[in-house]
Amino acid sequence: MEKSKRLSYIDMAKGIAIILVVAGHSTLVGFNLLTVITSFHMPLFFVISGLLFYYKNTKTEGFKSFARKRFFSMIIPYISFSVIYILFYFFQLKSSEIITPEYIHDAFLQTFSLYGISVLWFLPAIFFGEIIFYLLIKKLPFKVASVIIIVFALIPSFLRGRLDILIPDIITTDGLRFLRLFLVFLLRLPGAVAFLGTGYALGALNDKLVKRNRPIKPFIEVLIGVLLIGVNICLALLNGRVDMHYVAYNNTLIFYLAAISASIGILLICKHLPNVRPVSFFGKNSLIVMLTHLDCLMVVSGLSFAWWMDSFISFAKYYMYILNFTLFMVVTEALLIFLINYCLFFLIGKKKPVR
């Protein structure tokens, strides 16, 4: 598989994932569909990171270089957008009933505990998840590391409920609140490492098949992908709503099976699709879309715009509402992508404009 083609289909998969994230945070998705989307849309990002980890042969990189690159690409955006979110909250303090001084105070606790405000939870989780994964495969044979990762992945199912009993979410003491948030952050890491390992193993399996001259035929891979997505739908509806953000997995085994089946299914299908440039564009810039779509009020503004446009439309109102919301999000996010990449690149840990 050529590198350019491989990166193209990975960008497509990331584009699909971030579109589903935005859709999930809107009010336009029904309960069952949202249950399916949340079963895999965030795990897919971790699986893709593991796949790239393999293709880029990251384990041969020195630890200092590896950690430095990840710090700039993940922790710098975490810090900069934590500041931006809190500033947004201050501006909304007098105009919103939701934003209160206590809400802002808790935002500081979420930031310093690495729990993360809103969607920012993803950045510390993937940063420290990759650090752990790097050390495991650097120091241990992959088979040994795999056993440790599988055992590690079961930890949240034993500890999450106990955490709610020992330190309830309604706790008001700053020290205990900080501790609870930090422990939830730690409980995200086993899942992050498990999905990184899945992506890494997928890349290794693909290369092994290619080297043995036993590549799977494209139509077979697409068929397998469709079947895996079907498996995901059944498992997701069986398991109910899950969320990596809150480490809410319901049945842990079903959660992992559903997330992995859909992630692999989407990657297999994207591998043989023609490159849809708008989807790849948002996939390449999925971090910016992730950081800006929710707490920077893009989704709220998009819904308001669609509602305003609805007053001028007399036909197919539901579909036009969705269309107007989509157009608003595509245009505003594209503008934000260009603004951040070319002018505010330092917010995402870059030293120069992204071309």
C-alpha cells in the first residue's frame, strides 16, 4: 500500500469521525443513532493514532523526541484552549443562566486535574495513553505488551462504580473534587491504550499479509467492513449509551467489541473509497474542529442560524434545517481552520503556519 494512499484513507476515516462528533453534539440525531455513534466515534481516533504509530515506526524514535512532539501537538492545544474556554465562560457569566462563578471555578479544577473541560478531555487521554503505549512496546515484546494492555483495559470496569461511591460527583470540597476528576482522568487511560494497541496490531497484521503476498481483495475488505459495522450496530444498541469522557462503558466487553468492530469496519471501507476531499480536509484538521465546534459556540450558532433560516422556508423544513446547519458548520469551521493554521498556529502547538 502506498504511503500517500494510506494517509488519504486515514484522513477520510478521521473526517468521518469528526463529522460524527459534531453530529452527536447537535440536537439533530435520534437516540438510537446517537447510541451507535457514541459507541465508536472517539475510540476511532485512538485506533487511528495506533495505526499511525505503527506505520511511522514510532517505537524506534527516542523518548525525548517522541514526548516533545506529543507535548506540543496535544498538551499545548490543551492549555491554550482551556484558557480560551474559560475566557468564553467569563464573557457568558452575565448572559447565561448555566455559566456561574461556581461553573468557572470547576473549569479550573477540570483543567489542572487533567480531566479536561468538555471535549478537551481527549488531549491528556491520548497524550498519556501514547506515552504508556510507547513505553510498553519499546521495552517489551509486543505479545507480552498485548497481554498487559488487555488486563489494563479491564481496570475501569472494576473501579469506576467504586469511585462514585467513595467520592460522589456532588462532592463540594475542592481537594476531593480535584481528586475525583484526576482519578477519572486516570481511568480513561486503559481504554486509550487498548484502542492504540488495536490500531497498532491492525497495521502489523496488514503488513504481514502484504509481505506474505496474501493481501485481502478490495471487495472482500469492503464486505468485511460493512459486516463489522453491522456487528457494531447490534452490540451498541444492546449495550446502550456509552461515553469515554465519563468512563461510562456499561458492559466493558461489549463496549470494546462494538468500538473496535466499527473502527476497523470504517477503516476497511475508507481504504477503498475514492478520496472525498472535503471529508479528508476536515479529517486532516480534525483537532481544530474538535477544539472549536462546541465550547466556542459553533454548534449553538449553527442551530440558531438554521432556526432563523427556517422562518423563510416553507417546504421540507426538517431537511432544510439540517442542510442549513451543515452549511453553517462547514463554512465556519473551514474559516476557523484557515485562521488557526495560518495566523494562530501557536494555539495548536505549531511553530509556523500550517500549509
